[in-house]
Amino acid sequence: MSVVGDSVFKMYRYSDGILRQFAMQKADFPHFISHAWLTNDLVLAGTINGRLIVMDSTEYKREYNVFPENQFRLTELSRITVK
């Protein structure tokens, strides 16, 4: 299980009836607005400013800048249609 938000990225594992938080790297996380599990250990998280961050077992792996700074604004989300 994972939780993302404004400066929040937490991962949990449920085992033996107990929910335990993974030990995370110390980092200043950006404002995450979405995330998806790609495998049991690989998570792709999207930020409010258009970056995609890949985390592998709580370790930062890679970052992609999908929308250059100031090109994409949150207000533009209402005009995006998914086909």
C-alpha cells in the first residue's frame, strides 16, 4: 500500500496482520498528485508540476520531466480528455 500527497510518499506492507511502513530514504518529496504500482516493488508517481518519479523498493531510481516548468497548470486538468 502507498500514500502520496503534498511532500508525502509513504509505502506500507501488510504482513502477519500488521501494517508496517517501509524505511524510506531521507528526501524532500514534491507535491504528488497520483501514483501507480507497476510491479510489487516498483511505483511510478506523478507530481503537480508534471514530473514522473520512479521508486523501486523505497529507493529513488529515475525522474522524467513530462511537462516543462510553467507549461502545465493544474487548472488545465479540466480541459484534458482521455480517450
